[in-house]
Amino acid sequence: MINSDSRILSIHDLHLYRPNSNECYGSVHVVLNENLTLIEIEKILENIRFILSQVIKVVFTNLFKNYTKKRFFV
């Protein structure tokens, strides 16, 4: 589902942490097309957060943006 967006070049290092039966935390590295606007990038990342929260039931995502390499860590 996440990688069906053609603007996403790669997804790797998916980590899910389940400290108890009620919570799940996750992180994933996402490499995006470098010709995207900031608004497009934010929409893609928001969609990834939504998918993680609805499908995998992740309750917290941490976002780090590395603009020099267009790599995003959700």
C-alpha cells in the first residue's frame, strides 16, 4: 500500500516495536523523488502515517526529514 505511490522511490528499514498488547510504535525510511514540492512531500508522509495507524495500528510515528538526500524517516 505504501509503495504503490510512484513518487516513492524506495522504502526500507521498517521497524515495529510493540512494548505491550495495546501499543505499537514504528519507523520506516522513505526515499522520495527529488522533484517534489514540500506540500507534496507532506501529503505523502501524512498518507504513510495514516496507513501505519489504520492498517498496522501504529500509535506513534517520529518524522525526520533529510532534505539533502530527499530521504524521510517516518
